[in-house]
Amino acid sequence: MASFWTPLRVGLVVAAAAIAFALGLYFIGANIGGEKSYRVFAYFDDATGLGARSRVQIAGIPVGQVDRIELDQQTARAKVWLKIRAQYVLHQDAAISKRSESILGDFLLDLTPGSASQPPLRDGDEIKNVLRQPGMNEIFQSLNKIAGDIQDVTGNIRKVLGTSEGEDNLRTIVANLRKITEGLSSVIDRSTEKVDTILGNVQAFTGDLRRISGNGESDVMDILRNTRDATAEARDILRTVGNVVGSQDQGELRQSVGSLRSSLEKLDKTLANVQQISEKINTGQGTIGHLVNDDKLGKNLDKAATALTDLFGSASQLRIEIQERSEFLIGNPSPSRTTSALANYSYNPWTKNYFSLRIIPKPDKWYGFELVDDPRGLTRRVQINNQFLDGTINNAFFPANVTQITTERQLKFSAYLAKRYGFISGRFGILENTGGFGVKFHLFNDALTLSADAFEFANPLKDHPRLKIYADYRFLDHLLITAGADDVVNRPIQDDVDKTRIISGRDFFIGAGFFFNDDDIKLLLSALPISRL
């Protein structure tokens, strides 16, 4: 009995397991197939790589799968059926394309749902917009073709440059290019001044053309039309006059009319040529047409001319001023009496004279040059050594070292640059043979000028630099008066002979002068009597 029930139990368990497995597969398939979906199809020229359950996606998100693939006998194309989930709606203008998922030959389908304004696709409808993309085979074929072309090019380059002759040719080409660049560089260096002149001429020419084209284009076209009409009327008149002259025996009149006819024909041809030229200019042909119609070139030329004008100033702004002034040094009119028999107490003031030239390219910038006659002269300190190289003294009556101070009467010069900001201007450069700087205050429409100059910063004979403070007043367009103090911060030192004179240090002065600009100079030169030889 035991041997009978044991196989029976095993059989029942196996049968129950089989029934449970079958029911599980049934319910799973029912659940999978139960998801709501609809089917659409599309025609493909090539369905390679696609199969049942191939992924269908929109923007990278799976929305369905390939249901089945069948061959359309009439068109010899693959009819691919798609099962799309119901929540994803496709419209009449939807598009589909086959795309390679990897280089291993796996493919998927990309969908574009279309615009919401179009009606949706129903179950069994066709997706008509099938986009074709190149496959991997086509890409590999293109790459093979490109690789072959590259191989041909490298082979040709190897044939040309691989030999010694090719290397020599390449070296010759490089040498020729070097010579050409050197020649161009030398030509450019030699032609810089000519190019500047040409730019100036081009600027003036383009300005004239711009005014003509901007303001008078319509007038020129009206003149051409009126001239053409006048020519037509003159031709009719000439024909009438020719008929009248031909009927009479007047040779001179006939010749005059013939000459007039030829002149009118020449005028007609000239007007035709003018019209052709104007049309070429309007269409931008030729150098003149390019200059007239190309705003970029005109703007570049204007910028270049503006930059040159800012750098050097225009010729119309350039002014030259010449000035001569004399300063009477007051000195010490009443010096203290001394016991020296050589002292001279007569009041004998010195006079310091200036001759200056100012070049003014712009109202706020100028260059100055001055010649100065300073009665104090130029003082030098000389160290004299009376010893030999071995340290012995040449003469026992002479000291070993002597300091000698000499004063010489000679002209001094000044050369400086000046810049003005509002009513204040400054200058720096060489002031009376030494480096220095100054500042000026321009008041009352430049009639009154307050000035301060500092120079002689390294004079060993003075305790402080030389500081000059003065005021100039201009009137009657050509005259000026001045007053101030020179060497203000150093103590005054009187002359040993002329006690009324101060040879170094603080001194006061008054003076006057006159000045002329370039227009006055031209007027003076034109007034000079010049006799003919």
C-alpha cells in the first residue's frame, strides 16, 4: 500500500505545480496585454536591425515597441507595425526615423509626436513622415573614401617632397618668400610719407565726393535728364535746319550746321559716357564707386584723419608767436655804507632780456624756445689741485687745493613743452640752461597771467632752488608789462664793487615787452619795402 500512495502523491504535486505555472503565465500575459495601446504603421526602405519588441521612444523616453514587420508586396518596402501606449498621442504630422543605437547593429525608432493643432492618429493609421538617416555602412563607406583620398594626397606630397629635388625646390620657395617679404618691408618703409600724403588727399577727395553724392545726386540726375531732353530737341531742330539748308545754295550755312551737328553728336556721346560713369559709381564699381558707396572705408579714413589731426593738429590751427621782453632788476638802490674804497654806490640797475618763440599746434598745447641774456651771467665753481700724482706740492707758496668761482656773461636758452587745462597751464623742460618746470594761471580772458618757475635745483652755490614769481598783463594786442621777484627763496648777495647790484639771491624787477603772432608777422613782411634787382 505504501508503494502505491507514494507515486500518487508525487504525481499530484507535479500536476498541481504545472497547473499553477500555467495559470501564472496566463495572468502575466493578460496583465501585459491588458495595458491600453493602439497600433500604427510606417513604411521603411530598409528595416535591417529592427525586430519585434524593438524600442520606440520620444525624446529618449520609451513609448512603445515594434509589434511586427511584414513586406509590402506592391512597393517592396518593409511595413513596420508599432504598438504605442494610449497616453502618448501622435498627430497627422508625426515623424519617425530609424537610428543606430550602437556600432553593433542595434537600432531603435525615434518618434516626433507632431503639433497639437493637427488631428490625432487612430488605431491602424499610417505615419507618413519617415525621416531617413545614414546607416553605419554608409558612414564607414564615406570614411573609407576619405581615407583613400588622404592616402592619395600624402602619396603625391611624398613624391613631390620626398626626393632631394623636391627638398631643394621647397628651400628655394622659402628663400624667395623671404626675399619678397624683405622687399615689401623696404618698400613700405620708403613709402610711409607718400602713404600719409595719399591718405590726406583721399580724405579731402572722399569728403568732396560725400558732399556731392549726399546732397547733389538728385540734382545731377535731373541735369542729365534735362540735357538728354535738350539733346533730343536740338536733334529735331538740326534735322529741320538741315532740310532748310539743303534746299538753298548756301555753302557756309550748310557747313556751320554740319559742324553744329557733329558737336551735338559729340555732346550726346559725352553725356552717355557721363551716364555710364554715374551708374558705375552708384553701383559701387571702380575705385571711385567703392569710395562713394562703402561707408566702412569712409569711416576708416575719417578715423585715420582724426587720429592724425589729434596727434599733430591741423594746419589751420597752427600758430606761431614771437615775444621780446626786458626785465629791469631793481637791486639795492640804497645799500649800507662800507669802508671799502672800491665800493660804487651809484644806482645802476641791470636789465635781463628774453627773446622767445612759441609754436602752438592746438590752443591747449604749445612748444617754447627762448634765448636769455642774464646780466648775472653763468657762475661756475672750479676745484684746482696743486699736487703732483705722488702727493708732493708743486710750490710751497700755493695751497694744495683751491676753489675758484668764476662768473661769465653769456646767453642762456630754454626749451620746454606746455599743456593747458582750463585756466591753468604747466610747462617743463630746460629753463635757462637747467632742468625745471613752471605753472601759470590765466585770468581775465588771458589778459593777466600769474606765473611761477622753479629751476637750478643742483646749484652748489645756493642753499635752495631758484624760484621766480611774476605777473604779466597784456594790452593793445601787442604790448605787455611785467613785475615780480627772481630767486625768491635765496638770500640776496651784493656785488663787491657796485653795491646797488645783486649778483645772486632775491631781487625784484619790473619790465615790459611786445609780442606778435603769425598773422602780424605776415603783415609786417608784406609792408617791408623790397626793391627789385
